[in-house]
Amino acid sequence: MTRCRSLSEPHDAGLSRMLIVYIATGLFFMLIPGTLVGVANLLTISASHTPRAADAGWVQAHGHAQIFGWLGTFILGIGYYAIPRLRLAAWSPFAAWTTYALWTAGVTMRWAVGTWPPDQWRVLFPLAGALELLAVLVFCVSVFLARPRARDEKWRTSVVMITAAGWGMFASITIGAWMSFRVDAPLFPFDFNQRYLALITWGFVVPFVWGFATRWLPPLLGLRRTRKPWLLPSLVLLFAGVVAALAGALLLASLVFLASSVAFVVALRLWEPSEREPKLRGVHESTPLFLRIAFVWLAIAALLAIVSAALPLPNGWAGASRHALTVGFFAVVVFSIGPRVLPAFFGVRRLWSARLMAAVLVLVNIGCTLRVVSQVLAYEGLSAIAWQALPLSAVIEMTAVALFALNMMMTLTTGSPLAAFLEAQQQQQGDALSR
């Protein structure tokens, strides 16, 4: 397999094939175990007008598929492709495929056991955690064993953040695997699960998104020069909040999450006027707006978590906070950045449909807003009508997810119809000149 010789080469055929498999698998987890199961749970809850109607094992299996099956698979695949030291390492393909086999087996087993517990769950439940742990260990070891090839500070800072997030991921999987040996049923106890959710969201996915955002958002949005001295302190503050959450100080943790999020946005200068032309080739012109909205959802998630921590658990604010984080922040960032960077990784000239991308971003924000508001109103007994809005929000979000998957798969298989047309025109002009 031909290896990319420098960081400037945009495409590596072998790693691109690997990334395609990772992305396709992540899309499957996003559509079926994640979104579809989530819709089924929400329909059950809405029909009974009580969140206790949904099976706790199903809810946790759905969350695991969303966080680890979708976002985790995306992150691992993009990490192997986009982290410079891994792209340039000769053994990266072997490590990437090993991680993929272990990871998908573990996540699939964890989802299946949590959804339909078999008699052998006492073996399969911890085995799933062990497989996930081995997969993440391979990734973390790969990052540290690969020698850095670039001294550019913007790469170093982003890689430090992604590496820290990798350790957050490793801690998440390790703690989850350890707990899977101690449970009396194939699900985590409520008190532990509340703290664990803070770890896997704020301690794993958020720093990964921050790391990639540090590298990709400034050129994509044409931002002013990043305040680099603020980046790592904001990351340290974020992990301090995670430690507080694990210790059970959820209110303190939520306050720290808000402070760290504000510090990161200020460091990135996200809301300051751009000083350069945004690099939006191939994507919709509204992309900068939606990326900024995503970081508003990050702040909303922290604010809702503060309210939740100040009230007795369980409450509707906690679920609304997690949804604002996972869909409003995580999904909107992925749906905004993915169409810009993935086609280049796939070896495709541009996105299949920029208009479809914009429709996805509009729908996912509408669905998330409806879900967050209606969940608070319904679960807290403030509005009976809100129970009817819950399934509608799920359908809107599921439509957005399906359209995103369609756009990515069409990009992967056909590329851009406009690009194909232009290439055909150029070919015809070349043939005419040759005659």
C-alpha cells in the first residue's frame, strides 16, 4: 500500500478505505441501535406519560450505541487518519483494523446484551467491556508509540488535546468494564450511571471534539488567530469538572463545565468577526452559523446540568442536558464538519449535496430544540401537551440522521453530481481541442 509521504498529501488510499469502513459502521450504529431504539423508547415513554415506562437496560444500551457506537467509531477512525503521527506510521493500518475488529465486536455485544439480556449475560456483559478496552488500548498505545513528524504548534496543541481525550476514553471504557463485573443485571446502577455519563460525555467526547475543532475550525471559519495560551487551561478545567462529577459533586462539576466551555470558545475566538474568507468549498454557506450554534448548545447543556444538579434526581433537566450535549453539540458539529473534511479523506472531490447538508442541520436543530424543551416540560409535569411533542422531536431527528447518512453514502459512492458534470464538460472540451 502506498503511504502518504508528508502531511500535505490530502489522501491516502489505504487509510481512506479503512476510514470508509469506520464511517459506514458509525452510520449504522447511529441509525439502528442509536436513533431507532431511541425513538422506540421515546414512543413508549410518551404513550405512558412517565419516563419510568422505558426499560432501563434499553435506555442504557441506546446511549451506549450513540456515544460509543456512533461517535466513538467516528472518532477512532478519523483519529487514525487525521492525527499526523498516525497517518505517517507504517503500521497504522494494522493497528486501525485491529482496533476496528475489537471495538465493533465489543460495542455490538454491549448493545445486544443490554437490549435483549441472554442467560449468559454475566459472561457477555463484561466480555463486551473487555473488548472495548482492548480496542482503545491499541489506539492509545499507537498514538504514543508513533513518533511526531511535525513541529507545527497548531498540530501539537490539537494532538495534545486529542491525546488527553484518548485517555479520557480509556478511563471511560476501563471504569465501565470494571463495573460490568460487579453488577447484578446487565445495566449500571442509577447513581453510578449519572456520574459515568458525565465522564463519557464531558471527559471523552467533548475534549475529542475540542481537539479536532482546534485544528479544523480556524481555517474553516476564517477565524482570528487562536488564543493558544487559553486552550490547555480550558482543557484542564474541563477534566477538573469531570473529576468533581466522579466524586459526586455534580453541581460543582456543572459549574466548571460551563466555565471551561466559555474559556474554550474565547480561546478559539469563535464569536469574533472572521478575518479571512471561510474555506467552505463544497459545503453549504450556512456552515459557519451552525458551527457557532453548536457551541451555544454546549453552553445550554452545561446550564441545564446546573439546574439538574440543584434538584433531586431523577429529573427532566438531566436528560435535557444530555440531549443538548449529544445532539445539539456533538451531532451538529459532526454534521457541519463531516461534510467538509470527509470527502477529501474519501478521495472524493466534494460533497454530494450541499443543500441536503443544510436541510439536515436545520432539522437536527429543530428536533433538538423541541426535545429539550418538551422533555423538561413533560418530565417535570409542567405541560401535558409536551408528552405529544416528544415523539415528534424523535421523528424529526431520525429524519435528519437518515438524510445525513444518505448524503455521506452518496458522496462516498458517486461524489458530487456537479463535479461529475464539470469533469465531463472539461473532458469534452479536451476531446474537441485534440481533434
